[in-house]
Amino acid sequence: MHSGNCNGSWSRYDHSDYPKDRKESATTSTGNDIFTFNIKVMTKFKMYIDQLIGKGDTKQMYELTEILDDHFEELEAVNPSMYWDVIHEFHMIVYGPHFDEECAKYAVSVMQNEDGTMGQHWTIEETTSVGQQNGISFDRFNVWDWYYTLNMIYSDYVAVIGNTPSTYISLAKAWINDKDAEEGKAYRYYMAIPKKGKIKP
């Protein structure tokens, strides 16, 4: 399955015209291509998953994933909004409201920094090391949340702060440890901010 789960371009699609009867189909079209998202098929798929979980058959789980991947590629082509919505939901199940490696690296790679550069200023090794040196235990957030946050603070405020690493660290710590924020502030922030252009990985 496509693992580019952090393109940031999806939006929650409108459920207002979603089939009230889950046995109905929701059809979308792009040009001459028509894709029918059949709710009955997904219900059947869930049944297969439940069966495989019960059997504990890893090989068959992988085979089913390969089949699903083919159909997801078609869904991405004809309805990218729905595709990325589903990928986001998968991400939340697996990681919760936190970055994983691929998502964080992509999010940082497209940052347009105020010093005229683009992408990361600090590597994951550097951000993790400096975090540990400054008392960060990575219990409320993970190393990829911190990697994103520290690079984001640099990207947005380098023109104001300049070359003072300790200030970036202090600001990043204060920002990500916001007591008023829900768990996963960094990931939720990234998902909420408007994105410029097509930034699909």
C-alpha cells in the first residue's frame, strides 16, 4: 500500500450525500473514469480481516494487503481526497496523532525556510540528541514529532532569531509541551495548516 501518508493535501470529504443505506454505492468520476466505492465490498473485506486475525495467518494477511493496494491505487487516481482521508485514518490507528519517519521527513522536506533554504536544518540524529541533552523524555511525543517541531521553529523564525540554537530549543520545548493542547500537537498542527500547491510525496 502507498505509505506516503503525509502529503497534507487531503481534506475531510463531505458526508452529507453519503449513502444512508450502507449497502448502496457512492460513485465518483474523473473524466471518463468512474470508480464505484461499494460499501458492501468494504463490509465483506472487514469480515475477511476478522477471519484472518482469528486465524493469525500472516501470509494471507499480506496477500489480502496486496489486493487492497491495487484498488487503493485506483481510488487515489479517481478520488485523491477520499484516498488520503482513508490513509490518514489508517495512520491514526497505527501511530495515533504522531509523526512516523516517512511523514515527518516529508513534512520537513517541503518547509520553505525564512533564510532562503528549503527542508531540514537539523537531522533526526541531531534533534534527538539535543532533545535528550535538554531533558526531553519523548513520552508525550516521539522523536519524529520533535524533529518536525524543532525544524519548523527554525523554518518560521530564523529571520528573527538568527543563529542561536538554544533559543530554538527553548521555543520548541515550550511549543510542543503546550499544556492546553491535545496529545499530538505537532502532527495535528501539520495536518491543520493550509498547504501551498500540490505537495504530494
